[in-house]
Amino acid sequence: MLYKNSNDPIEMKKISLRIFSMRSYLEAFIKGYVKNIEVDDLSIQELNALFNQYYQDTYLIEHFPHVIQDKTVLPAVKENPEENKNNKEGNKGNNNEDGPIQMSFGIPIHPLIPEEKTAYGKTFISDINIANIGLFSTKPYLIGQNIIIEFDLPHTFSVGAEVLSCKNFNIHSRIISTNRPPFRIHASFVFTRKGERTLLRNFIESMEPDRPNKKSADQAADPAAAA
């Protein structure tokens, strides 16, 4: 709908999304991390570093206590005092105690999440700002649930968010499609990883339409007035 005959260009840019719950994302992330390594090489310290790369300890304890306590999520690793002592002595010369722990194994940027735990969605550029997003999803999520929203673009990136509302809209629609998203979700972005806010801001700015200079347009239409 246009108000007061706006001269600004109107563009409806639809963006495809992939949506996962935070639990599914962390499970897939850890599975990808431990897939190609020996169980004996794992340590509690390295797993904590994996979590800290995505979320601070205080944030995890506050929002995901069940993920930390659930033994099915974290691999069962028994602490051996002698091995831990040897590891600490061997790492003194290589790692800085005050700095972040360096990961010795490759971590997948985009973990492989099972299809049954993946929701597909759509959004419009007009529904996105630096703080919130409105989207349509094929699966519902609980209010307060933490999710990961992955933007399906040539340069894919993902941002964490907290669900503020989730409603089933247009229940009586006669559109028959496997990809029809029947749920409308409103969520607020949760920036916990470095660079997330910058990526989102750059994406929004790149999608904004170019607005022509009104003065230069008038001069081009009437060269005599410009002279």
C-alpha cells in the first residue's frame, strides 16, 4: 500500500531462510567436531572452548542449562587426573593462559543438521531491521525459544534469535504446497558471536534500493531551469 503517492522505489525482495533450534544446532556442531578425531583426544577443555566460540559461559548457563547438563548432547568424557596434568604441562609452552584456547581440530562452519530438525522459511527485506525480524516458517517454535536463522544467500550467514511470537496464520488457505509456511514468527536477534551484527548490517544496507536524487532528476527533466 502506498501513502501520499510516494516517489521512492518500492521493491519486494523475498529471502529464503533455514531455521533450526539452538539445541539441534549445537548437537550437529559437536558431532561435526568429533567426527574425524579419536575419542581419547577429546578433553573437557576443548569442548568448553567450542561452546565459548559461540556463546559465553554465562549466556549458556542462563539460557541453555538443559544443554549443558544433558549427557546425550555432550559426549561422555571421563576426566583422568594424570592425563589432564600431562596435557596442562604440555600446553604451557604453546597456549597463552590468558588468551583463548586454540582449537587443534577443524570445526565445520555450517554443521549438517538432519532434515527433520530443519524448518524452511521466507522473509522480506521490509521485515528485517538490526534488532528484529518477521518471517514465515514451515514449523512452529515456542515463545522464548532460541533459534538459529540462516540466510540462504550466495554468501550464507546465520544469526541467533529469540522467538517473541509464533502464530498459525491463514488456516483456511487452499494453497497446496509442501513448502507453504503456515506459521508467522516474530523474533529478536541475539548477537553473541563476533561479527554477527556487522554481517547483518552490511546485508541490510546492500539490499536497500538506491534512491535517486530528486534535485538532479528535476534538472534532467528541465535543462532550461538548471541553466
